[in-house]
Amino acid sequence: MNISNKEWVEFVFNDLPSGVAPVYAAFEDDPETLSEVVKGQCFRGRGIGEQWGGYGIVVYRDVAAEINTYVNVASFKVNPANGRLIDGKGRASYWGLHAVFIDDVFKKVYPPIPGDGEVGWLEPTLKIETSADNQQWWYVFEEPVLGYDLAKQFTDAWVGAVNNDARGPTRWGRLPVGANTKGCSKVNGRRPYQHQVVGGSMKKFDKEELISGFQLKLAPIVERRARMQEEPMTRLEEIDKKQGMLVAEWLRVRGMVKMEHDDSMEIVCPLGGHDNGPGTRFWLPSPDNNWRGGFKCQHLKCMRKGLGDLINWVKSDVRDFQSHKSLLTVDLSDVAAHNTSHAKK
């Protein structure tokens, strides 16, 4: 069976609404030798430098068979002005889960033989051999599972029933045309192993068919999220929330907020002195982040910086702008207790 990357992507992600797109990544390096920082650059959907890949790119093309090629199992909301994801691959930009797959078939996991209480796996939509005797078995949905929470509920049940590495609602899978450049996968230790399509039914599955066929046990999520909202905040959570809202107010005062969303802000990065568009974001305190808020900048020099670095910048910046200090008054006893308690965890 021969299928191009373009044909496969259009098959998996057909009939997407306007403003929603799949995400790709491609790079030449051995994924197992990359640093965590560079790996993060690769798998945020942009590749390295000018190599193929991008947030929500809509022009599909096959690439040299010497390059690792990936597509994410999910689609994401994109900014129509520039085609970039609205919130990286985060919850706010997540649109739908279009497929799941079983990774490392015949290497780490093996299809069960029906009989004696064993239920065989359903024939997959597509089988891609990604290295010698090592396959990814893809199962494509007829209709995507919409929203991050429902998608995570399904993928948690998926790996619970079929224990493999293809976990999470934003998992990357290999495309039909491409190569595996991992050193352990190279042919004779030299040439990258070219992906091969080795079978598949090209059938799309109803979600309920996969739940039944793999005996998935989906954990409830509505009750869990409602319970999170109802639980009273602890003293430390109240302090975290207060500090996070004060950080948000200071970002507004300093004119660093580019766009506000219900749960977050797109900001100019105050740590690296660069404007990284939708790749720099401050998340407002909420039950999802234990009322602490969150910070992420995708710029290479900021990849290892987090919320603590942003809070330290705010405290330093406030001292430099005494005229605005009344807008950001933090109870020092609260902050001291807050920092001491977190240090003990």
C-alpha cells in the first residue's frame, strides 16, 4: 500500500472548520540525542530553523526520506492572520482528537491472540513500520473527540487498556513518508530507516466501537472538575491566587499584555526582551493549575524559565517603578509563608 503524507493527513483531518488545522514537525537529528530544550523546539510543531514544520501549516508536502516526519493526533485553533496556534498546543487552542495509535508494536507490545479469554485487537486504519519489526498501528475516528478534557479522558483509557508509549491527547505519530534517524534504528548502523506502510484497513472508527473493541474504561471527568471547583481553597492557595492576580495586574500596568483570554494572557516576554507572539503566555490562577497560575515562553533562551522567574521579575520591576508600587502591594508575611511552605514540598 502506498500513501503520501498529503493523502494521509487529508484522510485523518478531513472537513476541519475554518480556523482549525493539524500540526506537523520534521527534523534530521536523532531524537534520542537532542537536549530537552532542542527537543521542545522540534516538537512544538516548528521543526528546527527553516526545516519543514510549522504551527497549523496548510500546505502539505512530502519531504526527503532521510528526515523524521510527524503529525500530531490532534487539531488546534489557529490565528487566521498568521496561521499560528492560538495557545501553543495547550488546552485553550485544543480543538479535537482525530486518531490514537499503538506504539512499538512487535517491539514492546504484541497483539493478543484471540481465545482463552483474550480479545484480539481491531484491525487498524494504517500500519506504519518505523524501524525494523517495529510498527505504529493507527486508529482514526469517524468524528473527532472534541475538547481537551474529553480527549484526555479517552487517551488515558486507551493506554490503560493497551499499555504503550502513545499516551496523551497531543501525541506525535510518524507520517507514512519519512525516516527514523535514531541511532538504534538505522540500517546497518548507517542509513536512517525509511518508514514503510505495511498494511491497514483504511477504515475510520466510531468512538464507541473502539471503546467496545478494546474494552476501554473511561474515568468520569465532569464530576472531578465540578468537585475541584467546589472544594474550598487552602490558605496557601489563596496566597497563590492573590499573587497570580497581582502579577496579571502588573503586566497590564506595564503594557505587556497583547491579548487577553478567559484563562490566560498573550504577553511580550519580560524575561528575554523579545516579542514571541502567541508563544509567550501567562495563565491566570485557576483550579487547573492549583491556583498558582503559569508562565511559558517558547523562545530558546527562555525554555527553562517558569512562573517563579516571572514572579521574581515582577518584584524587581516594582522596586524600579516606585510610582506604581501602590498598584502591586503584596503582604510580605503572606509571601514569606508562601515561599517557606513551597520550599518544604
